[in-house]
Amino acid sequence: MHRAPAVNFLVKRSRWQAWLIVSASLLALLALVTFAWTQTVLDLRTGGLALAVLAASGVALVGWKNSPQGSLRWDGEHWRWSGFGDNPECRLDVLMDFQSVVVVHVTTEGRAPISLWLEAAPGDTGWKPLRRAIVSSQAKANSKSKTSSTGIAGELA
């Protein structure tokens, strides 16, 4: 397998993540309105549910607004994330892959792990090289973990 070439990808707030938050909030609001409509009297339960929907939606939107932004770089051997300051080597694990949106978990020693929502922008020529680098690095990580195990192939731990 050939190594993917070096790539530098600018990570911005994900429009897809924002759409997901707004959609979930509207669905929760619809459930709240349906619940309130079926009640004969609006009571403390309705108020508590309304407060929970507003709080959860607000927390999700603030989380999106404060989502990490920066530069994710693959040098052909290692990942580096500009959000860690001194650009140390990082480990990147794919959490979800939807072709045009990839959610990854980035970890490095001494820093709190972060999740990044990587999204293809219209006309972005860097998306396909980034995906190739992700697949290449995952294959490399998987082959390292298989060769470092001490058990016999097929043996259950």
C-alpha cells in the first residue's frame, strides 16, 4: 500500500453539525408542543420539559460555537493538530464516516482529547487527499497493532 501524500486541512465549524443540532432541537420542541397540547392543564412537568429542551439546545449550540478550529496536518507519517499549540504528534481515530463528513478523535500525550468534525466544503480540492490520508493512517495503525500483539493468529485472549 502506498503512503498518502502530505496534506494540510483547515478545520472550521461544521455546518452539518449545526444542522444536526438545529434539527434535533426542533424535533424536541415539536415533542414538547405535542406533550403540552395533550395536557389538560399546563403544570410543572411541562415547564420542566420546556426548560430541559431549551437548556439542552443552548448547551449544544454553545458547544458548536466553541468547537475547535485550526489546521490538521498529515506529514506522511504523523498527524499534527494546530490546536495543541506546539503541534505535537497526534493519534487520529475515526468515530464516524459519512463520506462528506468525518468525525475524528484526536489525542496526544498530556492534552485533553478532542473530537473534530471534518467537512468537505463545496469545491474544496483538499478533501479527497485528506480522506486518503485518513484511510492510509488508519491502515498503518491497524497493521502496527496486529504486529505488536504477542498472541498466535486466531487465538482468543
